[in-house]
Amino acid sequence: REALVAFLEQHVDQLDEDCKRRMYSNPLRVLDSKNPEIQTLLNDAPELFDYLDDESREHFDGLCALLDAVGITYRVNQRLVRGLDYYN
């Protein structure tokens, strides 16, 4: 969260009003922006995987290992974000 907010602060002049509003209240929602200019900017944003704690990283790596073991192909998309409305 802190790294993403710091990145957004550095580029605040490029953010639309919606992203400026979300930058502090819920910065992950900025990643879900439909604005193509914001999406281009976010290509340089910190990647969430770089900030996983050890337990979360081990869990993720274990899941990938299981998929590999049974021959399931997959692609990791580090920019995939779903808003809470998706789950309701």
C-alpha cells in the first residue's frame, strides 16, 4: 500500500479526479481504473508480488507448484484486480 501511494503521489498530476480521490482511501482501486492513460501510467507502478510476506509468497509458490505438477498451464497476471463489487 505504502509503495503504491508513494508512486501515485509522484504522478498525481497525471491522475484523473477519481484516482486522486482513491489514492489515499483505497489505492488498490486505482489499479482497477478503466482510464487508458491511467493504465499506461500503472505499467511503471510497483508490483504487488514484490510486497507479499513470506507466508503469502510460499502459499502462492506452492499453488503454482501444484498446477505445474498436474500439467495445468497458467499465466500470472500481476495487474489483475477485482473490485469488491465483483464478489457481491
